[in-house]
Amino acid sequence: MWLDVDIQRRMRAAGQVFDLHVALRCVAPQVVLCGPSGAGKTLTLRAVAGLLRPDHGHIRLRDVEVFEHTGQARVDVPAQQRRIGYVFQDYALFPFLSVRQNVAFGLRSGWFNPGPGVRDERVERWLQALRIDGVADSLPGEISGGQRQRTALARALAPQPQALLLDEPFAALDHALRDHLRRELQEVLAQAGIPLLLISHDPQDVAMFGRQVIQIDRGRVLGP
């Protein structure tokens, strides 16, 4: 088991209350998180990544406690120190940084952006592996949707993460490109040996990556 999550978080917005109470254990190397919109899937990913702090519970990544708030125990490892690669649904690329700078940003620990002339072998490796080295000096607005998706993936992989979290990574792409990038991602995962937790509504994503499928609805995991 590479991920053990049992968390609670109450969310309030616009007079509405949403209770997230998710308990899941990822035992397969590739896990797909399914469920309707608003079920709590993205909240769960954000909590695992350290971008959302639960009210109670625990998160264990590869048998290491990265969050615990139970009884007297208090652990909350900062997001960057969790070494988790996270690809947002909209990719969240920096529009005024080049592709190479965006990928290098994942390696930074300070506030300053990577310089345009910086070269790092970890960055160059993934630019080449994902075949975006030819657009490395372009801005995100100058490249295709598939190239932006690859850029976000390269940025997540460059720091050699312990796990990869993907939130609907292919949703904005056409069918042909989705199929191509699914195969490409599968090859990358096999090469890097990184476990995957992926959110998707697409049956093709489930078929490709769903070694274990977890259903979430109304903030809770369904089934055993």
C-alpha cells in the first residue's frame, strides 16, 4: 500500500456546507478516482498533495506520515517536502515563463523564477522524454494543448516525485490526442516507476490506468 488516507474536512461556501470524509487505501500502482462533479475528488487530491489541510485524520505516503491530526498527534509536512507531482486540470502553467522555465520551476525552493538561460539535466531529460524540447523556449500561449499538457507533466516529474497526482489531465484534449497521451503517460510511468492517483470521468482512462478504481460520492468512498 503506497497511500493510506483517512481524513475529514468541513467546507463552507455561499451558505452551503460540504463534509469530506474520505478513507481510501491505494494498493495498486495505478489508481483511478471516479465520481460525479462535486463529489470531493479534487479536494482529496489537494489534501494528499498538502494544498488543503484536513480538520482531522491522517495521510500516509509510502508508510511515512505526512499529515496527522488525531488525539494529541500533530503532523503536517509542507507540500513541497512531500515530493508529490501534481498536474492540475487546467495545467496551471505560468504564462510569462517559457516551457523550459515552467518545467524548471518545479525544482525551485525560493521565490525567484528560473532564468531563461538555465539548463538542468533533470529538466532536459523530461523535455526530451515528452518530446517538447523543440518548443522549450516558447511560451505556453504559443504551443498546442497537448504540448501544454506535456509541459505540466514534465514539471511534475522533474523533481523525481514519490507519487503523481493527475486531475482530469486529458479532459480538454480531442480524442486522438487523448489516446496518444494516455499511451505516452503509461510509458513514462513504467520508465519512472512512480505510482499514480488519477481523477477521471472517462471510461478510457479507467480502462488504461484503473488497476484499482475508487468511487467517491458526496464526500465519501463507496463500497468496501
